[in-house]
Amino acid sequence: MRERLTARVLLFDPQDRILLVRGRANAAADAPSFWFTVGGGADPGETLEQAARREIAEETGFTGVELGPAVWLRASVFTLADGETVILKESYFVARCPGGEPSRAAWEPHEVVLMDDMRWWSLAEIAAVDEMIYPERLRELLPDIAQGRLPATPLEISVAG
């Protein structure tokens, strides 16, 4: 099974809200939706940091973002929209931007089909909502990150099973 290096971004605005996207793993009308962080696969020859910056710009329209370190690592088996099953090797970076309304202007065709919503969330809203949010440990670990308490080395957050 192919490994797909992926840059995910914990993108915060000045109010310490995080930007999450809601989407589905495939285009089936009955596919369950879930919330997840901005980000995506690294292109050939691209570093994860470069991929994080590119994905922020493509998925949100925000440029000039302050990109911090990778704070979490997560591996999971995932079936892409084209049907290929891969091992996602995700690195979660912390980033800050001025905030505002994100733009969908640079979304790729598959993103337009699979991604339904995008919005800023406060920590309280994340704690209170009863919807699936990935990564699974986001609710538990995000408060420290939002307060600037970053691990010295990236924390492995994969869920067994």
C-alpha cells in the first residue's frame, strides 16, 4: 500500500479559533460527513512545510501565514475519492493568519464535490459539538496548542485499531 505524506494545518485566527472543513471521503450522496483540518498531500519534491503553505493558500486563500512547527503525527489507512487505499502519514503544523472569510476560489474539482463547508470554531464550540472531527484526539489536545503550549517534538496521535 502506498504511503501518502500529508501536511495538515491547525490554522488559527487572532481570536484563537481554528478553521475546519466539513466534507466526505467519497462523492456518494449518503457518505457520512465529518470535520477536519486544512491540508492535503505533498506533491513530489515538495517538503511538508511547502505543502502546508500551498494547501493553506489553495483551500483558504490566505497567504502570508505564520507557519509554526509540526506538533502532531498521525498515520491511518484511508481510501481516497478515486478508490485508492493509502496509508496517510500526516504531520500537523500550527499556523496563524489574520482570519476573515476563507476563499474557495482555488479549490480543485474533487474538493468542490467532497467539501461542503468551512468555518472558524472556538474551543468551546468544538467541545460542545456532537459531530465527528478528525483527528480523533483534536478535542483533547487542541487547548494546549491554542494556548501556545507546544510539544518539544511532535506527538504521535494515531488511534490504534
